[in-house]
Amino acid sequence: MRLVSIDSLLPGMKLGKKIYSEDGIVLLSENAELNDTIIRRLKLHGLELVYISDPRTDDIVIHDMIEDETRLRALGEIRANYHQLMAPVTKGLVYPYLGKVFSNLVETIMDDLAAREDAMIMLMNINSMDQYLYRHSLNVCIYTVLLGQIHGYSKDELTTLGLGALLHDIGKTKIPLSLLNKPASLSDEEYKLMKTHTDIGFKILKDEPGIPLIAAHCAYQHHERLDGNGYPRGIKGNEIHEFAQWIAIADAFDAMTTHRVYRSAMLPHQALEVLYTGCGHWYDKSKLEVFRDRVAIYPLGMMVKLSTGERGVVAKIHGLIPNRPVIRILNDEFGVEVKSPYDVDLSTQLSVVVTEVDGMGLNGNVG
């Protein structure tokens, strides 16, 4: 299968993977044939990338970072528990017992990732229409747990790190939905209110049974920056817990690579460039290097153009050098479809580089 931008979809194409609704319901199954109406609806729902079937790339199997069952269960639990927290405070209302539910989820995510040999950080915002807060919380947890596993944390440390990541934005359950879903930039006053989610998250979690205090501090500190220019307290360097520093990187990456009403998603290589502008003064250099070495900057199935003029699909990612993938060539340098697709391994063809990603130049402009 291959990954196609929503603007490149054509009637007659067939889906390569299911598309889910916000409630985890399958809206379109594999091999569903697209038409103008379906394509228009996918655009309205904000999807930017879709997997499609293609006989030339059927052997390119794209596995998600975690099992479908785990993802749907996690999104369901996040949605249900956050909805209760969003409800107006009522006498006698019992809040959900967060510790047990989310600790079990984190352990399942840890098991799924551990079973993926040489797991890479892949885009998680494809083929799903879930509400941003829920999807973002899960994605940040997955990315952060993988980074923690690579770093070598113990199981107990990973559980705490995962809980901190999964619940880092829980304070947003107390922010007005009109503000969370505003389809435009926030005013200064609105941004000031939005920033209170870190304090609120800490207060929700600090006395919660089964939630380690460090996890509560992750919610408190994930917007702090090494140079002291973060919030809410403007703490610096090692004053910021290392778990919160990992989460800050995953949080920023997922936010940048997710479509929002007021802006399009960046592709991974673009988001990585932005992260590196903060290397050393916003984000810890060694942690950013671990992230860089594990992120699939050219996702499997993505259409790319090479410096040779040839166009093709990312067919394989090398774990040690993810920026030099194997490309399945589908069109020659003149744009003509090749009769027999062939692979070009950029890890050995060092003079060849990727110049465009699905019609997009590496500077982010349409090519």
C-alpha cells in the first residue's frame, strides 16, 4: 500500500486501511472504492493522508506502533474518563479512578511496543477522526514510552513516564471547549487561560490514588523549557524533571504533525527541523538525538521524489539510518510510469537524496 495526500485522491482508488470515526467505528473498510462524495467527506473531516491499495506496492506492509485493539481501547478509555472530568461539578459526582485504568493501558502499550522489533516513531494521525485531545494524549504516550524503552528505564519508571505522558494534558478537561476547538489563533487573554491547564492538571493528579507524584509533575512541567522561557513557573535545566523533558519533545512533535482547523499538519522531517531550532535551549540535546534516530522522517508508503527526478514510495526504513530509506521507484525522471518498479536503497546510493515528499518540497512548499 502507499500513503497519499487527501488532495491527490482520485475516484476509483481503493483504501489500504480502515478509516475510523471518533467513536472507533469503522467508517470505511479496506478495499473500499473511493468516489467524489467520499473524498469530499474525508476532506471535511480534516484527514490529510490516506493509505490506498496499489498492486505495485502491495508487499509494503505498514504496521501501526501499537495494535488496533489497544488503540481503540485506549481512545475509548481516554474519551470516557475525560468526559466525566469535563462534566460540571455536581454534588455527589464521583470522578473516575484514573490510576488503575490508565496504569493498565500504559502496561499494554509498553507490551505492544516491546513486541515491535526496532520500532520506529511513525505518524499516528492517519485514518482516524478522533477528537484532538484524546488522540494527542495517546500519541504522546506512545512516542514517549518508546523513547523511554530505548533510554533503558525500568518497568516501574516506564509506567510512571507513560502515565505522565498519557495524562499530560488532563488539565485541558477544565478549559472551555469553545477555546479548545477555536478555529483560529488565541488572543492574549485566551492563551493565558489555556496555559492554566498545566496547573490544573497537576492539581487533578497530585492526590489521585495510583498516580505517582512524578506523573503529576509531568502534567505540571511539560511546557517548561531548559532556558527558563517555558511555563507555568519558568524553571530551568535540571529543575525540569527528565520525564517532563521527554514528554515536551513528543508533545511538540505530535502537535506539529497533526492537522488542526487553523493550520495543516507538518510532515515529520519538517517537524524535526523545528524541534532542532530549540536544541540546547528548549530541548535537551541528547534526548533530541534519541528522538531523531528513531523517528521515521519519511513514513512507509509516502510518495517522494529523488534528486535523480525519479518518483516512488518509501518501501523500507533502516533502523539505524531512518533518513536513508529504500524507495520503490514507480515513475522515471520524465514522470513516465515504469513497467517494472524497482528499489533504490539510499543507504548505499549516497549521492541520491529525497527532494520532495508527496508533491511537497523539503522547505514545505508545494513542488
